[in-house]
Amino acid sequence: MRGYEYYKPGTIEEAIRLMTSLEDAQYIAGGTDVLVLLRQKKIKPGHIISLRNIKDLAFIAHHNGLHIGSGTTHAEIERNEIIRRNYSALHDATSNLGSVQIRNVATIGGNICNAAPSADTACPLLVLDAGVTIAGLEGERKIPVDEFFLGPGKTVLRKGDILKEFVMPLFGPTTGSSYIKHTRRQAMDLPIIGVATRITISIGKNGGELRCRDILCTIEDVSNLLARFEDEELRCEDIRIAMGVVAPIPMRAKEAEAALKGKIISEKLFEEIGEIAANEAAPRDSVRGEAWYRREMIKVLVKRSILRSIDRIIRPDDMVYPERLW
Amino acid sequence: MKKEITFILNQEEVKAEVQPEWTLLYFLREVLGLTGTKEGCGYGECGACTVIVDGKAINSCLYPILEVEGKSVTTIEGIISRDGELHDLQKSFIEHGAVQCGFCTPGMIMSAKALIDEKEKPTVDEIRHTIAGNLCRCTGYVKIIDAIKSVVDRR
Ligand SMILES: Cc1cc2nc3c(=O)[nH]c(=O)nc-3n(C[C@H](O)[C@H](O)[C@H](O)COP(=O)(O)OP(=O)(O)OC[C@H]3O[C@@H](n4cnc5c(N)ncnc54)[C@H](O)[C@@H]3O)c2cc1C
Ligand code: FES
Ligand code: FES
């Protein structure tokens, strides 16, 4: 392996100053993408600047919503109870990304800055309305994560820029979210496609609580539960749908979202929504799956993900048994 | 350019001159001669190189050596007791026939150790999840899971 200098700045400012003063330098966080590229000789930087020792980048904080530092590992996110309950799609993604060994070092910032179309945390961040804070030579700027990706491996980051944190709004008990990663193996696999959804539900004309109380609830399929609530006029107040590996960048299915927002929900409607989302996608053939198959699976997974998100509103305490239904 | 680092390896302080581009795996095997930790893929896929850094299982093939500065590293060589007695996990792997060619075994045991150090009574599901990043081409995993479970059950 060709030699390089390795720097361990302790602050964001120091890292930016180093990066802008050096010719062929590369940031590294957990290094699970960078070390593979180095070994494959796909990159040959003369200088590596490690962000691992910057304390201001690794944190999870809850004030006016959720703040996650870019240097936070997937394992730390996976373990966070509030994220599991209120930002479930992100929990889904981080708990099945790579292996335990990978999750213990790989960071959410690295996953996003690497900008692979298959990046597992991208769709969850899109549906959770995440904003990103970027620190650069001229100070900080904030943009929605929707504007962060430009193409495979391409982002809006300019030389020296550091992705600092992700900020997500608060969501109440009538909102649920989920991410489904469609893979051939159960573990250690990249998605053939990934679908995340977030839905906010309101109940009936008179309002009321969307909770399931009797014993059947713990075993019944969410479709049956939904049928039982039919007379109550459950309405979709808000919806986000995001899809991964169906276009050069992770994308929102905005037409599908518009078609669902404000409607009385039913499983049949979700099937139509899945069709619309599939038409918005532009998947390609690849070793992991063919385009027609990806398109078919979007239909299935959009519906499935919405149902799972609703399930989490109705039965928030049952989330530990996701295998039960899927 | 070489740099000096200090860290704890198997409960003893190590001071060494290292090249910035070395991985922890390279340092352990090629410099210190601690060949218990294996190199399978070198890409984070197989888990044969798993060691424990500050209580967490990691792939040493993807770990830059300069990042272990000030940290505590445990390898398979460091889990036997001072008088040479094997760790419970090692004994259990032998009893259950969970070792065939043995190439995955050090990594498996380090992954399992990180789990049982953190959790008193992990479930079989948690055991399976924990070793998802450790490939074994010989055993079919059943005996490995049995071996880990039996250590948990005896606690
Ligand atoms: C065996 C294996 C399995 C994997 N499985 C999955 C999987 O299932 N799903 C998945 O999505 N990914 C997977 N990955 C890819 C990788 O682990 C993730 O993308 C991970 O989150 C990258 O984070 P990192 O901290 O290791 O990034 P690094 O490798 O450190 O960095 C990645 C890129 O981001 C840049 N960067 C990092 N942090 C910042 C920052 N704060 N500001 C600006 N730039 C930054 C770096 O310069 C680099 O270009 C896998 C990788 C391996 C080796
Ligand atoms: S050698 Fe490190 S994971 Fe295979
Ligand atoms: S015993 Fe041979 S690889 Fe596991």
C-alpha cells in the first residue's frame, strides 16, 4: 500500500483548515468505505484526515427534535430507545447495516457522504424530513437532506466541507415510520431495493385514539386491524415515501405521496399508491436485480412499509417482534 | 513517516513505531507475530480478523493502526487466564465440536465474547445476530451457536 500521512485533528475547524491546505487529502470517519477503496487502490490520497477524534461530531441529542452528529456510529443509533420508537425507520436501517463489527465503527455521516445509491440510512433520513448542517471554510449552512445527493458518489460538499449533524423534527404518537431493505440474504447484504415510509394518521370526524386494546391485537395481522378500524375513517394527514437503488440517488416518490395525503386510508388504496411509486422510479438492471423485478417489488414494499408504519402507531410496544408479520 | 503509538494490548502496555498506512491486523500479525487473529478477505466481509477494541468487536482489517492510540485491544491470545486456562468460550467450542478447520474460530470467539461481556443472558436470536458478520465455511453454524448458548446457559 502506498504511504500516506495520517492526521487526527481534535476540532472541526482544524480539520477544515488541514483539508483546504493540503493537495490530495481525504477525510475518513469509520473508514469502512475508505479503507476498502484504499486497498482496492481506487483512491490514492497522500494525506488522510481522520474525523474520529472530533468529540463535537459524535452525539445523539434530543432538544426540539432529534440531533445526530455525523460521527455517530450505526451501533449507537441502533441502541437508542427514543430513535427506535419515534424514528423507527432509522432504527430499521441502522440495525441491519453490515455486521456488528461494521456497525461498531461505521458512521451515519460516512454512509451519507459516500452517497452510494444503496446507502441504507438515506431513505429513512428522507422520510424523517432530516436537515443537514454542513461546516465549511466560510461557516455553516443548512440544507434539507433531499438536496444533498447529486449522483452516485456525488454530493453538494465542497472541498473542506464537513457534514456536521442531522436534525429531525419531533413526531407525535400518531406518526409511524419504517424502512424495508429488500435483500437476498438476511444479513451482510446491500439492498436490491430499499423503501422507507412515514405516515401520520388522524381518526374519524370526532377524533379519538388509535390504539388497539384487546388480546387479539397482539397476534392479529395489521391488515385485519385496519379493516376493524374501517368505520372510524382513518385519514392520512401526512405521508413520505422514499426509495433507494431505483435511481442514481435515493429519491422521494412525490406523486405517490400527493395521491395519499388527505385520503381515507385502506389497504386497497396503498396498492394504488405502490403502483404510482413504481412508475416514478427509474430502476436499472444490475447484478443485484433486474429493473422489472425492482419495479414489481416497489409496489409490494411501498404497501408493506406503510402498513408497518401504521402498525407501529397502533401497537407501539410490539415493535420488538417485527418478524411476526413480515 | 513512522509515528509512535501507545496502547493496551491484552492488558499490557505496548509502545511501538508504526507506519500510518498499517491496519491493526497487519500490526498484530506481521509486526508482533500474533497470528491468532486471521486475515480472510481484508474487506470487512468475513470477520476472521475480529478483535475487541474498548469492549466492542471490530474488523481489525479495516482499523487504521493510528486509531488504537490510548485504547485497549483484546485478541484471541489475550482471553486465556494468567495460568494458561482456556476461556469458557474456547472450552465450549471444543466440547461442542464447533471447530473444524478453525480459521473462523478466533473471530467467532471474539464476537461472542464482546456479546457476553456486554449482556448477561443474550437470546439465541441475539447470538445469531452477533455472529452474522463471521463467516464459517465448514460447520454450518449450528454447533457454533450451541457452543455460545451453552456458555450463556451455564451462567
Ligand atoms: C462488509 C461491509 C458491509 C457493508 N454493509 C453496508 C450495508 O449493509 N448498507 C450500507 O448502506 N452500507 C454498507 N457498507 C458501507 C459502509 O459501511 C457504510 O456506508 C458506512 O456507513 C460508511 O461510514 P464510515 O464512517 O465507515 O465512512 P468512511 O469510510 O470513513 O467515509 C466514507 C466517505 O464519506 C466521507 N466522510 C465521512 N464522514 C464525513 C463527514 N462528516 N463530512 C464529510 N465527509 C465525510 C469520507 O471522506 C469518505 O469519502 C458496508 C461496508 C462493508 C465494508
Ligand atoms: S479479514 Fe477482516 S473481515 Fe475478512
Ligand atoms: S471452522 Fe472452518 S471456517 Fe469455520
